[in-house]
Amino acid sequence: MRNWTEVPVGHRTAPGPQPADADEQQPQQQPSSFAARKPRRSMDDLVVPESVRDRIELAMAQADHHDVLYREWNLRKIDPYRSGAALNFYGPSGTGKSLAAEAIAARRGSPLIDVNYAEIESKYVGDTPKNIVACFREADRQQAVLVFNEADSILGSRLSNVTQSSDHSVNVSRAVMLSQLDDFAGLVVFTTNFPRNYDAAFVRRILVHVRFELPDDPTRRRLWASLVPAEVPRAEPLDVAALAASSDGLSGGDMVNAVTSAATRAVCRTGADRVLRTEDLLAEIVAITQARAEVGKAPAEPPRVVSVERVGADAVPTAP
């Protein structure tokens, strides 16, 4: 039985003792260990449109049957350099990309290593590539699913006009990431809100692209029916149909925020009124919708994809 390491997401081991004259030496960052954690979400927690779930199931099947496909069925003949599987989850924020990556790890019975760009990027020349190698090495050692969040920052285009050392460092980091992807025999999942920023060389190495959609009406109904914990007292059964109709255009993450705020509204009341009502949730839906329109700048959504399956080495997602 695997002994899980329960640590905060992205936690690294503390550095070892420093020499007494460390402050007088050139600063050096040693690649830290990326600790794995047990997935806390499962496929039962993932509520997405059926078209998205179908793509996720295909992605998992291709990862699960990699050995059969590439060894017994000899797909290695046409794709000889692929060792593992890389998946790309892209789409609007709050649509379940990171949750899906965690659920896949749970389905596979594997630990999870979350990596954000800030955790591998270093101001010291040469350390970012070392951190990239370190996280792949740790994922291989722990047989973990490796998840890169904000992947557009990591898989961005290489620079053709190199004018300073930092430009060269960016290109070296991209090259190291490419080589690690080629050599890694496990499962890597990239998540991003900005898929257009990917370098074409990375797109070619990704086995399956899955576009996450904002929830449609049936999905919103399932979300509202499942998001409010049974322990939350209610005045009456929630009007799921009204909630779904009012939340058109919101993501699952927005709905989670609405439930949290509405429950807070309810818990502040006293006596028999200290219960959650449909109107509490409707009020928060209005507030969130207004905030989305007035606060910040929403990222432009990528065009709807007709076919996102990888069909040959140079295939990329195409719009109608």
C-alpha cells in the first residue's frame, strides 16, 4: 500500500543547512523536491457537459492503454519517440480543468504533483531548467500524475530574436521541457486559460486536447443539485430549475462561490430563519454576474473546436 505524503499543494522540502559564509557567496538555488499528495477529488465530483466527459474518458483510455497501443499494436512505428502521455485541458476559468486532472489521478490510483510556473521559474540563470528536471524526476520516482497549472507560462513560444541572457534562458527552459516530455514515461496534464500561447512544438507532443466548456443547462442543474452539502439546513427544496436558468454564463467555480456566500448569508440569521433559501442563491448569482461584467477583464475564449483529436504529428486544434 502506498504511503501518501499529505502536504499542501506545491509544497517543497526545506533546503539543507547553509555554510556560515553563504551570504558572501554567489546565490545558488538547488532544485527542490516536489512532494506528491493524495487526490482529494474523484470522477464522481466532476460535473461537466457530456461532450467534455467523453473527451476526458478518451484521454484516460489513451493513457491507460498506452503500452498496448504503442507496443502490441505497434503505433510506435508511426510515433517512435513518445514514452508517456501528455494531455491538455483548456478553456474558461472555473470549468473544472484542475479538478479533472485530480480526478484522473484518483481513477488511476496515483498520487498527484501540482506545479505552478512560480514554483519552477528562477531569477538565477540555469536554475529554472534544473527545477523542470526535478519535478519530472520526482513524478517518475513517485509514479505520480504531473500537473502543470498555468501551462501557457511554461509552454510559451520560444524566442527567435535573442538579445540578452534572459532570452537565452527562456529558450533553454523550453528546450529542457521538450526533452523531458519526450523522455517521461508517465502522465502529464497541462491546464490553461490561454491555449493560444502554446508553442507549436508542445502542441505536437500533446496526445489529447480537451476543451472545457461553460456548463450548459443540464449541467448547471446537476451542479446545483450536487453543490450544496446535505448538512446545510434548507427552508425548502432548492429550485434547481430557477437556479440553472439564472446562472447561464457562469462557471462551476462561480457557482461554488455563490453557494459559499449564500450559506454565509443564511448562517448570519437567527432562529428559524437560519436556513438556506433559493432566493439567497439567486441573490448571489446576480452579484457574481454583475461582478463578472464590471470587475477585471475576462480572457477571450478560444474558438469552438470541431476536432481536437491528435491526428498525426503536426495536428493542432482547428476552428470551424
